[in-house]
Amino acid sequence: AGTRSFTADFGGEGEDGELMCPIADMVNHDYRAKPAFRWNPESGQFELFAPVPYRRGEQVCISYGDVNNEHLLHYYGFIP
């Protein structure tokens, strides 16, 4: 299962790496969500960023992809 782990591009030549980021896995899922995670090599941090503006109080979600509930349960341990 991929629950609690994320795939990130660490800026190298090769495949992306897997990492665990406490609390980040608690963000709600919406397949239409725009925010995403990225590795910032300058700060050495894994960041949640939003490429579009959000209003104060608006829920920010991440997307695990446009996948079915079976995939979400198998790989991430939840069904929306």
C-alpha cells in the first residue's frame, strides 16, 4: 500500500523517489484539486503549493488522481 507516502521529483536524472511526510497525508482528496506537492532542493523541504489563489476559509485538497474507489482503497487506504 502507498498510504502515507508520496512520490517526488528530487531533481535528479532518474526515477522519482518515495518519501513519507507526516501530516501531509491528512489533506483531503478531490480528483479536480489543483494543489500539489513538490520537493524544494534549495530549502530541502517537501512543500504543498497551490498554483491558483484560494479564499480564506476555503478547503484546500490534493489529488490522488482521477482513479476509482478500488484504487484509492488499495493504495491509499480510504474511500471518499
